[in-house]
Amino acid sequence: MSYKAKLLAALSLSLALSSGALAQSTLKIGAPQPMTGPDAPFGDKFQKAYSMAVEEINAKGGINGRNIEVIIEDHQAKNPLAATVAEKLITQHQVLVLTGGRASGQAVEIASVAQRLKTPYMVDHPSADIITSKGFEWVFRNNPTGSIYPEAFNKFIIEVPNALPKSAAVVYDNTVFGKTIANSAMTFLKSKNVPIVNDEAYPVNSLDFKPIMTKVKANNPDYVLLVAVSTTDAILMTRHAKEIGITPRAFVGFGGGFGVVDFAKQLGPLAENVFSSAAWSGNPNEPATKEFYDKFKAKYGFLPKEHEVEGYAAIYIIADALKRAKLTGNVDADRETVRQSLLQTDMTTVFGKIKFANWEGPLGDKYTNQNAYSRDHSVLAQWNAKGELLNVWPKSNAETDYVFPDKALVR
Amino acid sequence: MNRAGIFLESKMEIFAQSVVSGVLTGSLYAMIAVGLTIVFGVMRIINLAHGEMVMLGMFGAYWSYTLLGIDPFLSIVIWAPAMFAGGMLIHRFLLKDVIPRGELNTLLYTAGLSLLVANLALFFFTGDYRTLNLPYALMPARPFGIAVPIPLAIALAMAIAITIGLYLLLSRTDVGRAIRATAQNPHSAALMGVNVLRIDMITFGLGTALAAAAGVLLVPSLYLYPTVGEILIVKCFVIVVLGGLGSVPGAIAGGILLGLVESLGAVYVSVAYKDTIGFVLFLLVLLFRPSGLLGVGRS
């Protein structure tokens, strides 16, 4: 064979290989997540959850013979950067669908980009109501909204004898997440004529919570409600509250930093008996969910919580939609097909039932493509002495009994 | 005691608690700022990598505690000298040739250095945040019902000791006099026989050591992660400019003032405006004293 012929053969072979690879190309899912910076541990959680789901789905033959792939871009927990990387995922990586986001501030940015560039965004964890109440038809959400977070706590104070607060101090960060949840909790408390003795918004990533807690202590509140999107804030504010010597009947956090294992790991005994209302992580009394917990623990060495369950479920919801969609290879057309397909979703994941619908939230927000079962997805959990966060209310989801009032605080 | 008495007492307690918290936090602010101001005063370098030096000190104390079981406060005797040497090496091999090219160059150069150090730390330590819980420091001391967190109290005592040491160094030793002379006028100092290059190197080492020392003192009260320098450096610049660029007493006064204003502002005005109050104070001081609280104008 002449040199030229060899070259030609080699070229055509490589061409054939690459076009073969093209036909087998993976279906791309984009996920902006904080992989560095203060929120990096959350990015890591979602990465683990996504890759477990992706491995399982691909091992079972993928989507009609094609593998799926999750491309994570780091937004460093910075809102403007979240918009930039979302755009990068859509235009450069040509992803079919977006998920992730991690915090509400970033998800709001991603949702706007997704709506503008006509790419479906299946929100897995960010909870601010506004994300699904702007009428964005390209944005979907499986997890409950922020204003639903306090519902389990609301049930607790109504249903448990003598638990109704005599007064409450509310301290929350001035992010979309913090304000939404605090607003929802305070609206309910006011409707029950509970005096709000402190209404304090702090800037996220504060270095010193002692002044706020000094102010709170002066009012001697019956309940202290804390909202922190950042784990470092949750840790520091709990530590400073206890250092200053506030002794309410209960400290109640609402998801965010109060729902992650590091909270107990870093605070040690100071975390004991702190409540967290929010963190729906599937019903542990469901066999399928329990099985996922065990599988995850065997693989990564720690029990999954809301973030891992949500991330894992998100990939299955997207995979289900992709499976039903007739993809053509034209990215723009396929994104619309996937959106239509998502609208038809009706399934059960480890997180719970899922069906996207348009309905009205507890504060009157008009949701678009928000999981219709969201109001069932709120649970009150409590940290125990072993550093575990166990569900305590409502009873149907409970894993253990609640400790109330918090005796650890009485000195 | 009657009702009004209790009311008054609790008011007094809140005020005292705010002042104590403010001074404790402020002393840490001051510690971070002193290293920055000393480097600026002598070398006219705005060291944007200062926050990363603090971060390295924090990680040093963290690792020596978790791996070797050395008390973080004691580990200062390892990390301050180590970072002193590190700072001198950075000056000798990285900074020395850039300094004569002007302040803008060193500014960009240290900005690059800060990115490099932060990203190396991210690579080696990962982005996880960590906290250090000292068994003896879980609950604060409560003299007169005012909460005084133990790690902050120890940090305050050590910060005072370091400040006195620094004062003695600058005022009583030949090196200290040479540093001050160089700060006042490098050319005249050189004419008087001061080896300005050597003094620059020592000063940069000193600034780095002070940053690391501040980091060590911060660790038991704060959390740490590789890019924590970002949130510290902004405060640090406010303090340094507030106190007067290049002035060590100014940085101390500025740090404590900022700590106090933030604490009292959060309690008596609003937490949401805590940072706003700090910056308004900053603007007011600059408006009426453009060279800072204790700054001395330099032509």
C-alpha cells in the first residue's frame, strides 16, 4: 500500500470511528454547583448523588441505548457566576437539560438563563418560591418551596400539647432563601397570635453573631428560629447563641446549614436537640428509600440526607423524561421535546411522588411546574447526641421521639 | 429589686456584653491588620495576598492540632517563625525585583500571588470548611453574667502580648529603628547606612508572621477553608485605611473601633446594617481625617 493510501485508510477509519462515536454520543445534563468556596461541601454531595444515579442508569443500558452524563460547572456560590456557567453549559456543552444550582440565589440566575435560552431546568434543591412562581415554563421543581419548609414545624406546635410558642425570636440571612422561609414561618406564627420578639436579618457569611444573640437574649424568647443558607453561618450562630446563654424551649433551624452532617460534626454537643424543619429526604419508612440510604452509605460511607436524595432523584426524573422523549439530534428541538416530556412526568422516586403542576402556595404564590405533592414533603427532624438528624414529626415519617423542651439548655 | 431596676440591669448587661464582644472581635481584626499596615508603611506594597497568609496560619494551627495534637494557641511558636522565613523567601525570590517597578505592579503581583496560594490550598486541602473545637473552650466564662468565649479571651491576651513585643521590637532594637527609618524615608535611611533591601525583607517576613499569628489566633473562634482570606481582607483594608495607612497604633485602634461599632450597631441599630454602619464610619473618618485616625501625612 502506498503512503497516500495508508493515510487515506487511516483517515477514513478515524472518521468512521468518530461518526460511530457521534451516534453513540452521551445525553448531557448540565449542573452548576459550588465546587470551591464556602459551599463546596454541598457541591460534593450533589456530585456523589449524581454520579451514583448516572452509573446505575448507564449500567442498565442507559436511555434507549445511549449513556447519560452530568457535566458540573463550578459557580463558587456566587450568583453572577451561576448565570455565566449556566450559559456556558447551554451554549458550549450543548446540554439538553439543566439541574442543580444548590442555593436559591444562584438558582434564580440559572432559571432566568434557562428561560431565555429555552433549556429545561429541573430544580433539585434550591427552594425559594420565586424560582417556580415567575411563570417560567422552562423551569421545573421536584423539591418543596421555601414557604412549605416550616409546615412540619407548624404542625408540631399545633399538634403537640403545650408546644405553641409563647414568643419567638427569628434570625435569618438576607438571601432569597432566608427571607422566604422566615416570612413563611412568621406569617404562620402571627396567625396564631405568637409575638415575634426579634425579627433580625443578617448578611450571609457573618463573622460574629454575638451581637445579634445578645439582642435576642434580652427578650428571653420561648422559641429561637434560625435560618441559614450557609453551613458556616448555621454553625457559628448556634455556637454564639449558646455562648451568649440563650435558653429557649427549642432552637429550630430550617434546612440549609441546619440540615447537613457537618453541623453536628463541627458543633459536637452544642448541636444536640436542635430541630430542623425542612429537610425532606424521602420517607425513611418507605422500603425503596431505605434501600437507597443503605446503598449510598455502603458506597460513600455516610448516610444520605436531603441533598443526596434530591440530587439522585433529579437524575431519575430527567432520565425518565429523556426515555419518553423522541430525540432528533437537533439540540434546540430536543430541548423542547424534553420540556414536553417533563410535563408528562408521573412517577415515584426515592424522594417521593412527582408530578409537575400549576398551583398556589401557602403564601399565595402562583407556582408553575412545581411538584404537586410538595406539601407532603416537609418534616421536622432533630439532632441527637450521636450527631444524627432523625425525623420526629409528623408521626408517619418519624424515626424517633422528639426531645422537647430542650433540657440540655437548662443549666 | 423593683421592675425598673431589673430592666435597667438587663439594659446595662446588654451594653456591657456588646462592648466586650466588640473589643474581643476587634482585637482579632487589629491583629490581621497590623501585618498589612507594617508592610505598606515600610515598602509601599499593598499586599493583596495578606488574607491568604492568614489562611495559611489558620491551616497550620488546624493541622498541627488535628495531626499532632498541639494546642492551636501554642502552635504559634511554630507557625509565626515558619511564616517569617516563608515571607522572607517570598520577598527574596518573588517580590524583590517587582518592587522597583512601582506600586501598581506590586499590587497586581500580590493579587496573582493570592490567587495562586488560595488555589494551591484548594488543591491540597479541598474546599471543605473546617472548625476546631477545643474541649476546654466549648462554653464561655461568665464573669458578671457576661459571656466571654475562652478562645477569644486567650486570643486577646496573646494579641496584647504580640503587640507589646512588636512595640519593643520597633522602638528598642536596631532592626526596629531601621524599619522605622525606612518607613519614614528609604533614601535617607540608605544614606545613614541602613541596608534597605535587608530591612524590606525582614519587614515582609514580619508582616507575614503577623498574618500567620492572626490566623492561629482566629482558628478556634472561626471556621476555615482555603478562600477564607477573601472575607478577611476586605475588613482588613477598611481597618488599615481607617487607622491611617502604615500606622501600627492606627491599625490597632481601627480594628477595635470597627469591632465595637459593628457590635453596638448590630445591637442598637440593626444587624442588617452592621456592615453599612462600619462603612459609614469609614467614610466619615476619611472625610474629616483624610490620612486616617492616627495617620501621618507623607509627601
